[in-house]
Amino acid sequence: MRAAEHIIVLAGAGLSAASGIPTFRDGGGMWRSLDPTSLATPEAFAANPSLVWQFYHYRRTKALAARPNAAHDIIAKLSIPTYLKKVAPNAKSFHLITQNIDGLSSMALESLLEKTHAVDAPEGVSIPKASIVEMHGRLFDVKCTECGSCQEDRSPALCPALSGADDTFQNYQDAGTHEIKIPESDLPRCVECGALARPGVVWFGEIPHHMDKINELVLKADMILVVGTSSTVCPASTFASGVKEHGGKVAIFNVEPSGEDEEADFVFAGRCETVLPDLFP
Ligand code: BJW
Ligand code: ZN
């Protein structure tokens, strides 16, 4: 960090685990006994939009109740130039590329900026919001399947049918045997054209957002911190080797061995919400 000029953080679900958001692959993410990755596909949505919307309704409810944890806060702090310079005196840029859709990193940065403004406005304070790249979309974005219109909507239930299904489901254990089928006409609809809407997230087989910017950042980075991701999903799983290829350093923060450990110059085994604050007090 002391030598680094262009620093990126790649985050995955483990970053938000301490905020109560289930991960995908370490067993914590099962929903009504279904594997979450089998629901995060355009094919699953085409076959059963009712089931996929209920899954995202559940995730929205969890995310609405969640607050950033100490790891989000440290990453937010690193985006503030005056703090960054203390740990990385040669730093010229800092970006977070997150695979998470929960918005907790933006929330941490916004509340830090509010506090910082109240005390003193450090140099470059207007820059940091652009420092977060949400490559897999945003859970609270609702996107039309027809006209592409996309709106943020943080209401607890996007339509009465979804909150109704949620209440009914508290008595059921298994979606496979007791599935609630909401008719398409009762699922969230586009506010512009009335067609079926979908969550504004990136599913398997779709192209992640902001890839031009991300490729540029990976090419330029001389330090990447890989936080709480299993590094099993492309293209994010290739970023550490991308940085390594042109001589950059790789540091991994994970409770378990992950897909990129072989690329790593440093492996910090442990929960990121305790390891990061220890490292960057
Ligand atoms: C902690 C912790 C704590 C826990 N502290 N650590 C073969 C067939 C079909 C497709 C493919 C194929 N081969 C490759 C593909 C492509 C595919 C892919 O990679 N598939 C693999 C699974 C095989 N990828 C895509 O389709 C992507 N698109 C693409 O490649 O387009 C081509 C293209 C790219 C670029 C330019 C041009 C073209 C799209 C991928 C979209 C992924 N979408 C999801 C859902 C998002 C919406 C939603 O959330 O519902 O993204 S899937 C899911 O996985 C989600 C996550 O962001 C992503 C990564 O998971 P993550 O974050 O790593 O979570 P986990 O659970 O796996 O790991 C958590 C980690 O945290 C664990 O390691 C824990 O140990 C750790 N941990 N607590 C620190 N406290
Ligand atoms: Zn529309």
C-alpha cells in the first residue's frame, strides 16, 4: 500500500456478510431450499418470474434492514483522499469494484461524507461517489423487460402480491412443493409502458455493467485488495490475475481459501470486518 499508486478493491458477498446479507456459495444463501445461483439467470426468470421476483423481494427486505459494517466503513474511508494518503502516501487513485447489489458500500460512503463535511471538507471530497463501480447492478433498480426503462424503487414491497406471498410463506418450508404462483399481471410492471419489470441486476450470461471503466482500472492498478469473494464468477474472477500480469500486487481477504489465492502476494485469513479495521486503523 505504501508503494501503490493506483489501488482497486474487488468486493464480493463476504463484505456484506456481517451486515446480515447471505452469501451465495458457502451455504448461507439458500432460499426456501433453492440454490440462489439457479435463480439468478434470465432463463429462471423467463420460466418462472413469480418465483424469481419472490426471491428478489426477500433479498430487498433483507437489504432494506441492513446497515454497512466495519469493512464497508474502512473501504469508504480509503476513498477519502486525506485518509488514503495516510496509508498509501503515493496513491493517485482508489476505486471499489463491487459485485454486490445491496448498495451498502454507497451507504457507508454517503454517511462518511456527511460526517466529514460536518467536520472539515477534505480535498477531493466531491470525487469519491464515482469511485464505486457496481458491476452486477443494483437490487433496488427495477428494469422493464421491454423498453429498458430503469428506475430505483426502495419501497418495501413493489406490489401487494409480493408482500402477500411473503406473509403466506412464513408457514411453508419448501418452495418446490408449496410454491405460490403470482400471475404476471400482478408482478411489478414498468411505470413507462406497463410491461413486466425485472430486477435491475446482472444475471449469468448477461454482460456486467461498466466493463470499459473496469478494464481500464484493472490495467492501471498496481494493487488490488480482493475482499470476501469466492472468485468463481467471471469476469470478476480474472481481475487479480489481470493486475498480477503487469506486476501489480494482490492481497486477499477471506475467511476461507478462495479461487485467487494462488495469485496472491498476501492472504489475510479472517473476517474482513475485523481484519480490515485492524490493518487500516
Ligand atoms: C467472507 C466473509 C467475511 C464470507 N469476511 N470473507 C460456463 C457456462 C455458462 C456461463 C459461463 C461458463 N463459464 C463462465 C461463464 C460466465 C459466467 C460465470 O462466471 N459462470 C461461472 C459460475 C462458471 N459469468 C457470467 O455469465 C457473467 N457475464 C459474463 O461473463 O459476460 C461475458 C462478458 C463479460 C465481460 C465483458 C463482455 C462479456 C455475469 C455474471 C453475473 C453474476 N450474477 C450474480 C447475481 C447478481 C444478482 C444477485 O445478487 O442476485 O452475481 S451470481 C452471484 O455470484 C452474484 C455475485 O456477485 C457473484 C459472485 O459471488 P461472490 O460475491 O463471490 O459470493 P460467494 O458467495 O461465491 O462468495 C462469498 C465469499 O465470501 C466466500 O469466499 C466466503 O468464504 C467469503 N466470506 N464471509 C471475508 N465475513
Ligand atoms: Zn417499459
